[in-house]
Amino acid sequence: MSRESFLSRVRQAAQAGRAFRVHLQPVPPDVGYVGANGDLCDKMAEEVDAVGGRAFRVPDLLAARELLVTLLEEASAKSALCWEHDLLTRLGLVEFLQSRGIVRHSYESLSKLEFPSQRQSMLACDIGISSVDCAIAETGTLMVCSRPGQERVASLLPPMHVAIVERQQIVPDLIDAFAILHQRGLENLPSNTTLITGPSKTGDIELQLTTGVHGPKHWRVILVG
């Protein structure tokens, strides 16, 4: 490959990356607070779309259920890997999936299986459904802390990840997210805390930006309220 051909491919990959804000911008030295201002739901939705996901604003949990029907059809879902979370309980997720004939896998159901069967069941799931510990409006980021019933695999293994977020779970910036962890106490830190910003993206292969290699290719965030 000639030098010009190589540089041309680098320029193309860099241009593609700009669509998902993976480039860096210089920050002037006199810049102060740059977190989210205004309506946090609006900002969160804007940033989710900007990093390659799709945000949906709905007024209540009933509307979230109706939207979830569309997303399940988009994913051609026959099985779902789900969190156990108060918000999902209020959504009626268990009964909702059962009524549509979709197999729901959770910590409770998977813990009854031997490890090979657990692994096979998780890898076969078409969609992952979770909530969050908090959502960061400034960057459109989800913070999820791993614990029994809220494993990170729900947001990692299936080809589509759907996160359901209530308004009160949204914070302005990363500092506020870390403050939540601090308030819980260092002794209560989870084994893993993940910050999710957009669908899985990598530029490792020939500097070409590719989605869905190391995680979900499709990332949907339902903002409730």
C-alpha cells in the first residue's frame, strides 16, 4: 500500500469517527463548568443520539411499554437478558414479556442452571433490558454498577441493549455520578462500574470505525417522564 493510500484511509476513518464524537477538541484554558444545563432529559436525549444511539422520550411507564413492543420487534427478540430492578418491576416487565412469548433470563432464573447452560442461554439472547444507576446528561452516558440481579452482561452480550431511565436518575455530569458512588460509601463500591456511551465502537482494525464488535451494535435509551 502506498503512503498516500494509507493516509487516505486514515482520513476516511477519522471523518467517520467524527459522526460519533470519538475525536478530541481543544478546551480553552479559561473554560469553567461545562456540564449539562437546561432540561436534563432534553440534553440526555440529544447526546444519546449524537454518540450513535437512539433516545426516546415518553411521558410514563405505560408509554414505555408500548415503545418496548416496537424495539422487541426491531430486535426480532425471542429471548431477553434482563435486570432485576425496581423500575422494571413497576414497568411490569416479567408479565409483559410472558404475554408476548419472549423468554426472560435473569439472575434468579440463570442461577438455577449449570454454568454451560447459563452461558449458552445468555449468548443466545436477542436483547438486553436494563435500567441504570444513573445517566449523565452532559455526555449521554449510562453508569451501571454490577451486582447480583444487575449484571453487566445485559448491556454487553445481546446485539441490542435497551436501557429504561427515569428523569430522577439523570444527573448533569460525571462529577455528580461519582458523588452518588461516594454517598453510598467506599465499602459498598460494586465489583465493576461501567460507563456506556453509545453502541460498541472500535477502530482497531485498519483504523476503520466499526460498531457491534465488542458489544451491542444497537443502543436504545427510553427516557421516562
